[in-house]
Amino acid sequence: MKTIDGGSAVKGGYYLSKSNWEIFPIARDGQTLPGPASEHYVQVPTAAALALMPVLGGLMVVFLPFIGLYMTGKAVLSPVGKMFSRSAQDLGATITPGWAPGAAHFTGKASDEKKVDAETAGQAKLEELAREVEEKRKT
């Protein structure tokens, strides 16, 4: 299917807009398609256009109430959502997460025995270093 840009001179027939699914009839050869060049059209055979028009109209009739309900709900609930969003942002700014990004959390917690062993080993090294310093001072 050949895509034709808006504003182009085309031969007569029916053209379907890809952006808004609207069919534009062109009566004579050389007339231009409506819209800017960013709008894209596809030429549709006459029989397909006649079959497609009631389908597009029916889809609009079926989905128009849902579109109206959606837009009404959005207009009503948007201010309420903004109110809660603002308070949630304020609350989130005061809370510090309990995890550190990049930390390994599946390694388990160190037991108290390991802490005690590390403290005694560190204390023994300090005492040994202190003895070395005293010996060097005497000499």
C-alpha cells in the first residue's frame, strides 16, 4: 500500500487518513489532500470505502459512551489523585529506605560469635603492637 502525504495533489477517489481513520473523498484529479505533510493517507478502492464507512461509524457509536465516561472520570478523579500524590511525595521525602542499593541481602546476618571473635582478635593484635612499641622504645 502506497502512503501519500497530506497536501499532495492526487487523482480522484477515496483516501483514508492513517492518524484519525477518516475517509476523504477527492472529486477531481489534481485536488490536494487536506492536512499537513506529516499526515499520511492511503488510497482506498470505492467498494472498500463504501463498506468501511458504516463500520467506522458503528465503531464510533459503540465506543463514544465509553470515551465520555473515561473523560468524565478522569476530570473528576484527577484533582483527588493530585491531592494524594502531593502528600505521598512529602511523606516519601521524609522516609529513608531500609536497604542500601548495591548491597548483598542474601548473605545472612553476622552472628554474635563472629563479632566477639573479631573483637578479641583485634584486641590481641593491639596488645602485640603495644608490646612491640615498648620494646623498641627501650632499645
